[in-house]
Amino acid sequence: MKLHRFFQKKSSGSIARDRLKILLISDRVNCSPEMMNMIKNDIAGVISRYMMIDEESMEVQITKKNSMGGSRKSPFLYVNIPILDLSSTPSGKM
């Protein structure tokens, strides 16, 4: 794993490409961009109670793939959350 990539800022083109991917995926699974944003905000709110995260770089995706043991495709939620600090919580309590 290349750790230096984790700390690099994304270019505006890269961010726009990621947003377009999310839009396309959300459209395929009938989830509006507003709903995707609400899901992202809710997840960020919960996780940030326990550790410091980078909400701006957080990625949320919904994809369809075969469920376990079945041939039917089901939606799956994938979340990539960059963790800034595990040792302390934003409020100082753990």
C-alpha cells in the first residue's frame, strides 16, 4: 500500500470524477444523490463520535452484486472513511 497517496490532496478533476461515479451508481440502484448525501452525513456523524475522520475525503458507494449463495443481485453499501486520529475522539472522551 502506498501510504503517501493517503495524505495527498485530490485534484478537482479527481473529485469531480468521483462525484460522477457516485451519481451514476446511485442512479442504477434508484438512490437519489440527496439520499446518498444523507447516508454519508449520518455515517460520518456516528463514526466521528469515536474517532477523528476526514469527512471531505469520505466515499460512499452503492453497487449491485450477487448476494451470498444466491444468483439474484442485491445492492451493497461500501464506505471508505479516512481516519485522521484513533487515539482521541473529537470531544476528548472515549
